[in-house]
Amino acid sequence: MVILGCGGAGKSTLARELGARLGLPVVHLDREFWLPGWVEPDKAEWKTRANRLAAAESWIMDGNYSSAWDQRLAACDTVVLMDFGRWTCLARVVRRSLRHFGRTRPDMREGCPERMPDRVFLRYIWTWRDLKRPIALAEIDRARARGKSTYVLRGRAEVSQFLAGLPQTREALARP
């Protein structure tokens, strides 16, 4: 399962919840992408790592990293888009930063302590709906056309509804 969405939409939180309920390993791409000290990996190195992660037998993978969408979307059976508003995402990112400031978040690589969002990250969140959301929605359409289960969750109530409707087994999660 792939979980996409703007920063602050709740991808990691949903992934942890789904992993616990379905007994699947959770892969937080932020933890896999960033090197200690918030250093970006070499592009070829990241592509290799993303391919290796997607090749595992089963997983729930949260995070965008569009350079690795092809591998993940080809390998998954389900795609979830957390389609929350920009004000919600901004508020959640600020709250998350304050809550974990100076410490490493559970979904982040050790050596990458939480910091206050900078102007670049705030702009990314603000413009995600205009720039990245259309791409994510197109990927949802492509995944659906390939027979994958797709979900677009537009708020906390829809997330709760999605979780409440989960089957008792992971095999039953994928629906035609």
C-alpha cells in the first residue's frame, strides 16, 4: 500500500495505524530518504534504495518522493491519497515541529532532529494542492485503471470511515 499526500496530511500516522491493524511492515520514506544531518542522498543511490524497498513482499509505504513513484505504484495493490486542505497541513506541520523540536520523530531517520519548517518547506506545503495534487490524482487514476484499489481521503471523518471499514485480513483490503 502506498500513502501519498501533502506534508502534514497524516500519511505517517495512517501508515502506523494500518500497519498495526493489518500486521504489515511500515516503511516511512522520510526515514529511508534522509541521511543523518538532513543530507539528501545521491539520486542514483536513492533510486536503488527505493527499488529495493518496493521489491519487498508486502509493505505500507508513506511519503511522496515522486522520483520513486513508478516503482512503488507498480508494486503496490492499494493507493491512498490524503487530500487535506493546505491550512490543515500547515497547522499540523507547525504542531508536529513544536511537539518534536530538537528530537528525532518516530518516522524520521536518527540524526535528523525536528526543526521548525523553513520558508521553502512552508511554500511546498502551501503550493502542494496546486502543483503536486494534480499529479497525485492522475497517479490515482492510472492505478485504478490498472486494477489497484484506490482511496482519496479528504478529511479526518473520511479517514475514520476508511479505518472503520477495514476488513479483518490484509488480503481482503484490496478491492476491485
